[in-house]
Amino acid sequence: MNNKNAKTAKTLTKIGGFMCLIVSVFMLVLSMFTPIEVTINDTYTRGTLWELSAYPAALSFWLGVIIALMIFGIIGLLISKKVQQKATTTQGWILIIIGFPSFMAMGAGILFIIAGVQTFLAKKVQELTA
């Protein structure tokens, strides 16, 4: 049976995953050459990624953002492979949950949230046709 909701969820999740990965790599490469500004607890820090190594709090925050985006992208790509075969409620919830913190990746969060809803709908269609 051809499930349009599963196809839509797969497409949106794949696009969102690639967007997260591209933005994280772009942020990493850009921060190597362009100074970034990080303020943590009223402590202002400005410098390239290499200069931030002298400030562990700012460096760990910046790398945490980049690594989180990479992880969200990888999760999105993994779910996009599985949702077409068998959509589950867990996949939908994971997509909705990672959608909120990944809004900064050029709107990838919106795609993840919509894909999560489409995953719920795809699961309903699978249950009705089974």
C-alpha cells in the first residue's frame, strides 16, 4: 500500500536532517576563521574557535551547539530510512522533540515537527490497512 503520509514524513525528515548537518558544518568552518561572540553568565567572549580554547565555558557551549545539530541531523536521517518501512509513535515523538531545539538550523525544526505529525498519520493509515 502506498502511504502518502510516510513518504511526506520521509522527505521532510531527510531535508531537515541534511539542513542540520549542513548548518553545523557551516558553523564549525565559519567559526574557525570568523570571530564569534559568546556571552555566558554576563561573561563576554569573542574570538575564533582556536582562540576560544582559552575559555573552556565558551568553547564547550559553542561545540555543544554544533555537536547537537549534527546529532539531530543524524537522527533525522536514520528516522527517514525507517519511517517509510514502518512508522511508529516513537519516531513521531522523537521528530517533534528534536524539532524544537533545531529551529536555528534554517527552519529544520519546522520540518521535523511536520514530519512527526505525518509519522503519526502514517501509523494510523498502516493500522487501518493492516
